[in-house]
Amino acid sequence: MSLKLTFLGTGTSQGIPVIGSDHPVCKSEDPRDKRLRSSVLISWESGNIVIDCGPDFRQQILRNPVDHLDAILLTHEHADHTMGLDDIRPFFFRQGDIHFYASTRVFSSLTRRFDYIFDPNFNYPGIPEITQHNIEKNLTFQINDLTVLPVEVDHAGMPVFGFRMRNLAYVTDIKSITSDQKALLMDCEVLVLNALRHEPHHSHLSLNEAITLAKELRAKRTYFTHISHTLGFHKEIQESLPAHMFLAYDALTVTL
């Protein structure tokens, strides 16, 4: 069974171009420099799942169409990873409840921000309904015939989930990771990591930090995502990367 990974978005919280910015990358005409908020679609013979459902979700699915979603996995509750939740409605109208997988903390946050979805007393017609699956680190769960392992990383004091599915691992918004969780990410065929910018950042890996971690984890291929405009032009950064490491871009597909 092969897996197909599609990068729905590869930008950081503001996306690229940033509103009102005169930065050269924001004015680039290279389509690889135009980045929606970070999310991926993972497809295989019997399913489709999306990791993170940010404010660009509608645009991303229109650009990379699928007619059925088996699940949405959430890494954490920050707005750039969750604020597209209402746009699941077309899937709900076609297929019924949408299965969401996230930590108890993330669901608590969503309940406050999307009370009309989670409050059983809110009966307005047309709201989407979800089936809530609380997940924990190190405990696998099944989506159809695909086994998913949540791996916990640190995002400036906030626990965030990455996910490993066979030889694919998707890890974003990481600043650090403990040795026991590193062991769960070793020797992937494809590894995805965030690489925000060149300079150190309090809650994200810099490019050099991401390269160092990728080498330690011994992935055959590594793709960097959650990219800021300050990292630079895609073409120039790609030319500077080590072998078997790649700067991801929106709509890029990778098959395992």
C-alpha cells in the first residue's frame, strides 16, 4: 500500500505573501514562494486524511480536490492550524460526521472557539458535526487500514503532536524533542519538519536546526515546511540544502 503526501500549504502563520509586506519574497513571481498556511493531505488506496485545518482549508481543498475525508488530525490548537474548521461543512453534508483526532487540550480549546459546533444545545441548521477522538502520545490509532502513531514535540512549552504513518512522519511547530520521542521518528523514508527562518526562534526550528535534526533522525528524504518569507527565495534555499533534503512548496506531491 503506497502513501501519497500532498502539501496543501507550507507557510507559517501569516502565509506568503504577508499582507502589506514589501519584502522581496512576498513580491516573488515564483509560485513556489506563495505559501498558504501549513497542512498536508495524505491519501492511500482506502482513505484520505488531512493534518491540520487552518484558515486556508477551503482554498487548499479546491486546489487539491478530494471527494471524501476519512479524518482530520490536529497537531495543536493554534489559529493557523485550526481556524478552517467550519469549512468542513461540504464534507459533512455529503458524508455525515467528520472524524477528528486531537488531544483533550486541543478539543477543549476548540469547544470555546467553535461553541456552536460542540455545544449539543446549539441547534442551528447547517452546522457541521464531528466525531471526537481523543489521542495520546505513543498510543497508536487506526484510520481504516492505516496505523497512526502520535509523537510529542515541544513548541515553546506547548506539547504538539507529530504523526508517523509507516515510513512517513509529519512534524511541524517543533522547537525541541526528547530522546524517547526521537526514537519513534528514526529511519523514515520521508520526514517533514518545520524550518521557519535562518535566525533562531523561540518556538520553531531554524533551518540549520532542522537540518541537524533531520540528519540525526536518518531520514532518506526530508522536506521542510512552515516557512517564513524571511527564510528567502525557494530557488536559492533549495540550492543550498544538503542532498536528500528539500524545501517543500504548496501542491508538491510525494509518493512513498
